[in-house]
Amino acid sequence: MTTRAVAWVALAASTIVLLCSGAIGAIIGTGAASSCPPPSPAVSGTSPPRSGPPTPNASQRPVGRWTSEQVTNAATIVKVGADLDVPRRGWVVALATAMQESSLRNLPGGDRDSIGLFQQRPSQGWGTPTQLADPVYAATRFYRALLQIDGWQNMPLTQAAQQVQRSAYPHAYAKWEDDANALLQAVGSANWRAIPDDLEQCVSTGGWTAPLRAPVVSGFRTVERPGHDGVDLGAVRGTVVRAASPGRVVRIRCNAIDVRDGDDWGCDRDGDPNLTRGCGWYLDVGHRGNVTTRYCHLLHEPVLRVGDRVAAGQPLGYVGSSGRSSGPHLHFEVHVGGGPVDPEVWMRDHGAPLGITAGRG
Ligand SMILES: [Zn+2]
């Protein structure tokens, strides 16, 4: 664990007091607990493995609204990031940036003298027009600039992208985060998607994995909070939240009420611990055996749809602070047969303990 990570964990544990609520319907618990590698704090980006990056020159299939050309450019951006040993978070920042700047098209021109996927400008020292027209060169320059920014891995996507791009519209980047993650999943081979520090690799034989690796900052139905039907995991805004087990999305909803007048507070802004009621943006996943998991206070409306199948470890959304919340965290619930159970006990019994139980060097 790095010094920064240690400091962050201490900060999170000491300062976050979290409030939230929720209720689901759902029975039966199964799944043998098994050994999962010691978890490591995946608070920020992690290094990708060196094996098996995608082949950028091969034409990629369209994904959703993204054409073959756009997906192929995405694959190039990811490949360059993997080759440069940029942590995975950086690939997402790069993809979201290129989505905003060029819609993932290698544009011959643009605003003023901007060129290419990232709309970099020769006059600003990014390279010659010929160089910037090469997606590999353009992506390389983007990553090099990103890696120069101290603490970029702990920044919200918008802030990291803005510091590289110095865009006139910095807030436009964030809206691409879900698409960037979805495309990242699509262009990767199964080989390098199983990133060493990635929770996707840490699925128990019972099929469970922690939704994220973060300290438990508030427990299930404590003396102080007997109505708290889940656990709170303190994590930085934008941390990826993953499905705890395979299943199907059964609910996506915004629930944030202004307690003063009963009006809708909205979920696309932070809630308030005193003035807001509800889970904010939340998502429920139904699993085998009448088990449901709930993920609250998400940053954006999830890109998934009700009915979508999800794999254990598949990204569902991002840590935010929507609904009744005093700071970014994930409120996580497990319901068995219609009633909430202690997620810490459930996850431990299913081989996927919550919290940070081991560090890494
Ligand atoms: Zn909570």
C-alpha cells in the first residue's frame, strides 16, 4: 500500500459519517465460500498486465452507438495505454476525453489548429500535424501529459482530463465515463481484462466478489443506526462499483427527496445528510436463490438497463454522494428472501469479505 493510500484510508475512516437508507424484496442463500486472493486497495488505478493487449489495427465490431471506426480508435487508445503501463483508470480518462473531443474519430481538423482523436494543437506544442494525425502518437502524448499530473488517479475524471486538455468545456468529459468503461470492456480481450488488482479476478467459487475495495465506515444495523440496512464503504468519488455476483439488473432508480417540502431533490447532484432522503441513484441486482444486492448513492444514472445480465465484478456505476449522504461512499445491501442481512457476514461467508484486509507493496 502506498503512503498516499494509507493516508487516504485513514482520512476516509475518520471523516466520513454516512447516512443512508434502503429496502428491497428478495430468499435463499447459497454459494460455497472459498479462498479469494488477499484483496488489495483498488482505490485508484492499477497497473495492467503486459499480456495480450488488443490488436488495434484489426477492425473492431460496432458497440452500441459506436461504429466500427470509433471502436477501433478506442482499441488503439487502450492498447497504447497498456503498452505504456498506464493504470487502467488512465485508459478510461483517455477514452472519455477522446469521446468528448472527437467522438472517437481521427478528425483532420477542428477548433483553431486542433487535430485528431484528442484535438491536440500543434501550436501548443503537442506535435506536428502529421504526428497528431496518428492515433498512436496522439494517445501517447495524451498519456504522457496525464502521467505528469500529480495525483491524477484520485481525481474525478473531469479534473484529470481538464488538466491535460485545458478545455474550454471541462465539465463535458464526465458524461462519457460510463461509455468509456463500457467500451473498455468491449475492446479488451478476456486476458487483459482480468487485471491483477482487479476485483474481477477475485471472485469466490460461490461466485461472489466485493463491489469495491474500500474500508467499511458504517456497519449494518448498529446501535447508533438500527435502521441502517446496509454497510457503507468509504471510497473516492468515481471509484468503480462492481456487481457482487452474477445476476440481472432488476431496478435502476433515482430516489432523493427534499425533506423540507417533499419535492424531488434530484440525483445528478450531491445529496445532503440532513435535507435529503433516499438512496440517490441506485441499482438492484437479482441473483440466484432470491438474493438481491443494492448499490446506492451512485454518481450518475447507471448506463445499464433493467433486465441486463451482469457478471460478478462487472462495473455497475461509480461511487458518488447522491441521495441522503454526507460524502462519497457506496451504501451496499444484501437481501435474502425479502429481508436485509448483514452484508459483512454474508460476503465473508461467501468468500468475498468486505473492507481492506491486506495491503500491497
Ligand atoms: Zn449506508
